[in-house]
Amino acid sequence: MAGQSDYLPPGLPFNRGAWPQEYRDLENLDLRASGLIKNLYARKATRKAVEEAIEAVPELYREHFRARLNYWREHCENRGRS
């Protein structure tokens, strides 16, 4: 899959329904992190909402979720820079 994220192994099928549940969970957390950070920068969400979202994630995936939040934060901060 072209443009695949760094946290997913190479060779996953294009059909996400065929992915193991763990990888679907990781992708879902990445999408949630992206949305939270975009809303935070658009002032539609608060830091408190982000903290609550982190606490709501199961302990098993919490570090991954924090890493994706940081990734999307850096992405938003570097937008428009060459």
C-alpha cells in the first residue's frame, strides 16, 4: 500500500476489512488523533478534551495514541513551511 504509515507493517492488503483487528484499532486511533489535533488548532476542542481522550484510550494503546497526537501536532505546526 503506497504511502503507508510508519506504524503499520508493509504488505497489508488494500482492503482494510482483511486487516487483523489490532491494525484496524491502530489506524482508528490515528484517525482520532488527527481529528483531535485539527479541532484543537481550529479552536473547536480544548486541551482538556485531548487529555480526556488520552485517558479514554485503553492502556495497551495509550503510548501509540500519544505518539500519533505528537505526529499530527508537528504536522500542523510545520504546515506551510518549506
